[in-house]
Amino acid sequence: MLPTILAIVALLIGFVATGVMLVMLMAGGANASEVAIRQLKWMLASVVFVQSIALGGMIGLLIVDRAWWAVGAGILPAVSAITLTTILVKLEW
């Protein structure tokens, strides 16, 4: 029971991290050039793709009763958002 609850909490954390990342990326592209906007669209699509894969993976893992693996899949978008933020700050994008 506890791993299932933790998986759902991890998924909610992933949704919040994805939403924050999308807002930060859109805010960063306010006065961007066409090339930067094209890169921004790819980054936005990749963030949404990671969230979709994590959601599907988490649901699939919960169905086959692998709740602890589902926790890892649910938290994956938050980890990728932190990683992308760190990379973008380092590159001063």
C-alpha cells in the first residue's frame, strides 16, 4: 500500500516539476531569436515526452505490481527537469 501511495506522490511531484519547467522555458523565450525559439520548441516537446513516458511507465509498473519501480518512474520527470535546468544555467541559455 505504501509504495503505491509513494508512486502517486512521485507522479504528482513529476507533474509539478514538468509544469514549472514548461513555464520557465516559455518565459525564457520571450525575446528570443528564431533559432532559439526552434530550440525552445524541441525542449518543450522533450519535457512533455519525458512526462508522458513516465506516466505510462508508472501505470504499467503499477499494473504488474512493481510499485517501487513505479516510484522511480514517477519521479523521473522531476530529475530530468532539475538536470535540464542545471544544464541551461551552466550554458547561460
